Amino acid sequence: MFFTTKPTVLIHISRDGFIAYSKKGASKRLAFPPEVFHNLEVLDAKQLASLTTVFAAENSLRGQRIVLLLDDEVVFQKILPKTDNVQNAKADFENKVPFDPGHRKVIMLQPKDQLVLLGTNKVLYETIASALTGVGAKVLAVTPIVVYGKLKGPPLSLESFEAIIKGYPIAQAANFIA
């Protein structure tokens, strides 16, 4: 089973910042200054880590179990019919994701008769995850929100929060840190 313990906080990362949601319905926002994150590129990873660390301390994220949700704004997606040449399709897509090879991450899902390719800037989620881990939080997964279907929000509703927590098989398959 993917979530051996249920997440207590969801952090929804978008183009301009992130919002942390707790099961209690509370939400807190961190905006990314343009000198830190711009045009989907992390310009200052140390500053992003510092902002995340301060945010985590101010919002008592130490000891929390967190799932990072990547918004459609920060994830590139391509859906193809299933093909015999899966690795070539993945390599072709990966070359088109607009980040340096060391800064991108591509995952592949194969539901039914489709091939779903998802790519993102791994520096963004790795920096945030590392900062959260550094303050004592546990990051359970980094998943694109698109894999959960159409959710209400942002802001995420309590029903959306519950749907994501119950969606552990999807999260396991679409986890960028697995």
C-alpha cells in the first residue's frame, strides 16, 4: 500500500507559489517572488529552500506527513495511444520538456490502452521537499494533480482532500520521487 500512514497536509504547487491544506480545512499560502521562481524555472534554489523552511516553521509542519501536488501549470503532459515503442515515445517527450536534462523529470503511466507522459522541473519539487524534510516533515509523494481527475479548486475542498488521500494507487503510480 502506498500511504502506510495517511497524509496530514497537502501542498499544492503552482506557477506563482504553493498553498498548504490541512485536513481541518485550514490553508496557508506562500508566494514565489519573481527573483526566486520565474517562467517555470527555479532562479534561486537556496532562497526557495529558505522561504519554504520559514513557511514550514511558521505553520507547524514539523512532524506532518505531506503530499506535494503539482498543478497543471507546472507539469507538461502528453497522452498517446499505447505503442510497442514506449521507450522511444518517452525519450521523444523527455527531449521536448523545456528544462535542462539535469533539471527535468519525466514519468510514464500506462492506463488501459494509453500512454500518459508527465514531465516537470524536478528542481522545484526537490527543493521544496528537501526544505520540508529538513524541518522534520515527511514528504510521502510528489504527484501531478491531473492524475486525480477534476478536483474542485483551488482552493481544494475537504472532499478533494479526502479524494486525494484515498487515491493512493494513483499516487503510487504517478509519484515523481518513487
